[in-house]
Amino acid sequence: MNNKEKELIAHAKNALKFAYAPYSKFKVGCAILTKDGKIFTGTNIENASYGLTICAERVALFKAISEGAYDIIKLAIYTESKVFTYPCGACRQTLIEFNPNLELLIINEQNQIKRLKLSALIPYPFSKDILK
Ligand code: THU
């Protein structure tokens, strides 16, 4: 693992501290790396109207995109869980809009790391190419 990946994971772990998850109590920390080395973080934000909850991955993505950082290359997800936390279907579709080759680093509470490409998690996405 290179230093930038270590930094990305440290950011994802730190972001988990800010998770607002009073209902599920399941905290998620996420950090996204852009091609030019910037890092954007996100946490899950729940709501008393449960369906309005947003995942950590989309919070991090929307922070990046809303600041003009479209060129996302890596995403780290950290949870205090024994099993690996894969991004939900909504997040997969939202992320693939920007980079099908996005590299995912999924870190569990034992600090084990699962590496995979986003495209492996969503083989037949609805593609923007169909709208051309
Ligand atoms: N959650 C995420 O933030 N990311 C995921 O990849 C899966 C689920 C959040 C949503 C909700 O606040 C909590 O985890 C339980 O579903």
C-alpha cells in the first residue's frame, strides 16, 4: 500500500467519528481520492424520517463533485464491522457515473483490506451512453 492509500484510509477512519447514525447505530466513514491528490470525506447521515438517510459514499462523492473534483480514482470505506461493507446499489450507480474503474478499498474493524473495482460490483449499470 502506498502513502496516499494510507492517508485515504486514515481519512475514512476519521470521518466515521462524525457519522450521524442514531437509529441504525451503524457508522460508516468514507474518503475519496481525486486524480490530482485531493481527498473528500463523507459519513452516513440518518434522519427521523428514515428513508431520507444518505450513505457515507454519496456524501463524499457529492462533496467532491460540488467542488468541481470530477476525476475520482479511489474510494475507501471503513466500518467497525467484522464483515466488509460493500456500497449499496444506489451508491454504486451514483459512483459509476463518474468512474467505472474506480478502485475501492474496503476496510473492516480488523484492518483487513478488500480491493476491488467498482465495475465488478455493478456489471450492468444504467449508462449515460444510452441518453446520447
Ligand atoms: N450505509 C452507508 O453509509 N454506506 C453503505 O455502504 C451501506 C449503508 C449507512 C446507511 C445507514 O445510515 C446505515 O448505514 C445502515 O444502513
